[in-house]
Amino acid sequence: MEETNRPNETKPALPREWEMIVTAFMPNLKLIENRFDRIDIDIRDVHVGQKDISSRMNLLEKRMDLFETQVDKRFEGIDHRLEQIVASIDRLGDKIDARDARQRSFTLRMFGIAITTLFWGY
């Protein structure tokens, strides 16, 4: 009880110091609170951006699938056309081979006639 009877105790000075400390930190606390608010806003923006990116990625995947099917169709058309060209080249090769065979037999006949004519002395 002796402690409460003393008029010059340091207890009343502590609240004043505490008030000074609190008032000194109040602008900093507001600054920290503002930073947290900005961080919350930034986090919300990031979430919105992630949703936007995921929707864009889904659209991109759909476009790529469509593009892939179109490319497959084009390549199938090109493959079909190349098969037609190969078949046409084969037919032309057969025609050339037939002409070569006829020309070869004609040349051999003419050569035979020329040799026979030279042999008989005409």
C-alpha cells in the first residue's frame, strides 16, 4: 500500500510515454494498413488475371484443336493429290516403256534389214 501513497511515482508517466509512442507510430500504422489494402487489391487483380489467362488458354486450346483438324484435312488432300501424281507418273512410265519396247524392236528390225542389205551387196 505504500506504493499507492507516493505522489511522485512513475506510473502516471508511463501512460504519457505510451501515448507518445502510439501517436508516433500511428502514421506508420496507417501506412502499413494502406500497404496491406494495396496488397489485397493486387491479389484480387492477380486472381482476376489468372481467371482471364485460364479462359484465354481454353480459347487458345480450342483454336489449336481446330487448326490441327484443318491442317490434317489439308494434308489428307495433299496426300491424295500426291497419290494421284504418283499413279499418273506410273502410267506415263508404262507408256514410255511400251514406246521404248516398240522403238527398240523397230530399231532392231531396221538394223537387221541394213545388215542383210549390206550382206547381199545392194
